[in-house]
Amino acid sequence: MTTTTAPAPTPATGRLPHGAGFWIIALAFSTELAFCAVPTPLYAIYQQRDGFPTIILTIIFGAYAVGVMLSLYLAGHVSDWLGRRRVILGSLLVNLLAAILFLVRDDVAGLIVARFISGLGIGILTATATAHLSELAAAAHHVKGRVALVSTFANLGGIGVGPLIGGLIATWSTRPLIVPYAAFAILLLVEGIMVAFVPETVERRAQRPAYRPQRVAVPTAGRGAFWAAGAAAFGAFSVFGTFMGLSSTFLVGLLGLHSHLLAGLSPFVVFMAAALAQILTVRLAMRPQIGLAVALAALGLVSIGVAAVVASLPLFLIGGGVAGAGIGILFRAALGTVAAVADAERRGEALAGVFLIAYAGMTIPPLLTAGALRVWPTVTVLVGLVTLAAILVAVSGSRMLRR
């Protein structure tokens, strides 16, 4: 679908300047991503209080990824004709509803529903906010490269900061299952008011096109490269999802550590390393990027496996950071590979396919891992997981290198 952006840099009456709007959207983007990750160190509290098994914990987390995938498929593209600001406002309201549900329904069913609704909000946000940032930056004449830098930190950085915030609150607050959601509810509400004054960058159409779900296109000529990139994205998000959903389980099972702060710190290290690595390697050509990504991811995953065997917290965190750096670069390379082989008029649809595969990786492997933890010891499961992830990363990376 072709979009038309407003050519004039002058915002409408009553709207903020485009430059100010850029930073407001970046703030809203990062806040929503942080909110989606803030429950990570709190899951252990819910589990200890209610006594449900690890598999239920993973289902609660997986509900988020299912919500993202469904939202991406049904509404990931509607800002092209509804307008960027309106869709971002809708996303903020959806996550505000999720925050309220976390506050009023903190049983298992309520947690699953709240996580699912949060995923719905994020699914319509990611592509929309990225496009809005790009268009606002162009209208404000921002320096080249700022959009990529800000988008990366708003996305991966936001996801990384969320668990750290949750861990800090769980450590120091007497009401760890209330304060994080109440604070984010206030933030989301305030930022919704701010976003209402951000300039729109998509011209309203006199007649809306007929609705259809997001198409997922696999490029015929580059089908092999597409599936290699999809496998890389699946492997990357499987590691991300495992650190997000099961970090507390591994810290307790491997090291006997019940620290909520550490449960938030480990995903923070992974996601911030991914964000920084993407920024530091942005000028590298595609082939060196893929080679470096595979090497770092393999080294980090092996370090995590060794940390499990020798029960070393520093090695576990260092390995997570190194693996996160490699996986962050690999995921960006996967997106770049698909963008390069897809037909220009169907590039968005091809990228949508990669994101859907990626979020399947955030759902299926953590569920299988949680099931495996009921049968085998934690060390065995973690070593097996990192071994399979390393193989998948190496195979998918080598296949992308051959394309």
C-alpha cells in the first residue's frame, strides 16, 4: 500500500513542532516497550504466592507474543491510512488497559489476559512508531542517522530497561505487584495526552481503502535467503524470550539466587548489549555483520552453558551480554537480508513475515524449555537450549552468507 506523507514541515494549528513531536513519540515508544517487560522480575513473586508451575509462568509470558503476532497480522499496517498519531494513541490506551488489569486482576487468568492485551498494543505500535519517527525527523531536518539510533534505543533499550525497573521496585518497594503498574499507568496516560499534540505525518484520505489483514509475502526469487533470515530471527527471539520469561527460574535453579534485582538485571544486560551492538556496527557491510554476529552469539551462548555447569553468576551475565550483542546484530542482518531480496512493492509484507517468525521464536522455545524443566535438571535444560540456539544461529548465519 502506498502512503502519502505531508510535505510541509509546518505543523497544524495547536500542534507541537515536529522536532518536539519526534522526542515525544520516542518517549512513548520506549515507555510502552519498558512496560511490556516490567513484569519479568515479578513473575517469581506471582509464582511463589500462587504456587503455579513454571509451564504456567511461560504461558503467561507467551500470551504477550501471541498478542503481538495477532496484532501485527491484523493491524500492523493500518496507520498507513488511519494516521500515525491515532494508532499510537490507540496503542497507549490498550497498554493503559493492560496496566489496569494487572492492578485489579493479578490471578493467573488475569495475568494471561493482561499480557495478551499488552501484546496487542505493542503489535500495532512498533512499525507505526518507527515510521512516525522517520517522518517527524525528516520534517524537522534532524541529522542523518538519528532515527536509527533513537528507534533502536526506544525499542531494544526500552525492553531492557523495563525488567531493571521492575527489579528495582520489587527489591525496595513493599508493594511490588502494584507500584510498577500504577507508575506505568500514570506515565501512559500522561504520554497519551502529549502524543495528542504531536503533528500527524500521513495525509487523511477522503475515502478509506477496504480493510484487509497484513499480507505476509515470501519473495519467490530470494526464498532461500528469506527462510535463512527467518531462522535467524526465530533463533534470536528464542534467546530473547527465554531470558525474558525464565530468567528468575534459571537464577534460582542454577545459582540458588532469589534476587528480584538480578532477575531484572540479566535481561537488561542482554537487550542493552543488543542495542549497543546494533549501533556500533551500523556502518559494517552485511557480510562482516553476519560473521561477527554468529561469532559473538556462539561465544556468548557457550559462555552461558559453561556458566550453568560451573554455577558462575558473572559468567552467566557476561555470556548473556555477548550473546545479546551477537543476536542483536544478527536480527538486524536478517531484516536487511529480507529487505534486499524482497520485491520493492512487497517489502513491508516480507518484513511482516520475518517479524511473525521472530515472535513465534519468542513463544515456542520458551514453552518447550519450561516443559523440559519438569523432566530434566535445570543445568541439562539450559545447556541443551544454548546448544540448539548456537546451532540454529550458525546454520542460519552461514546460509545468509551464501546468499
